Amino acid sequence: MWAAASAVAQSLQGALEVEVFARNLIGRAFYARQGFVLMCKKLHAQTGLALLRWRLAADHPQQPMSR
């Protein structure tokens, strides 16, 4: 399902960007497996926690989601 959803989103928007809290190790591992690249780190204004921005290039081949 992830591969299909991200393929549709990429066809509409090009590159995809997401933000994940740095302490969310499961989320970080998921996006890294999908081919996202870490772009920057900043502080989340409301919580003061580290927030990471990840980007998947528009031409990146889709990986099937592992279970």
C-alpha cells in the first residue's frame, strides 16, 4: 500500500518530503528503507524536540514495503 500511495503522490507532486521526530527510531528506519534522504534537523516549535526532514527524489524507484 505504501508503494502505491507514494507513487501516486510523486506523480502529482514530484519529490516527497516528510518530517519525523528524531527520537522516532521506527519512523526514521522506515523512511530510510524507502530511500528517503535526511535533509535537515530543526526544533519543533511546540515541543522543543528535534525534528528531521526527509526527502524522496521524484525519480527514485519505489521499494515494496516489507512486513
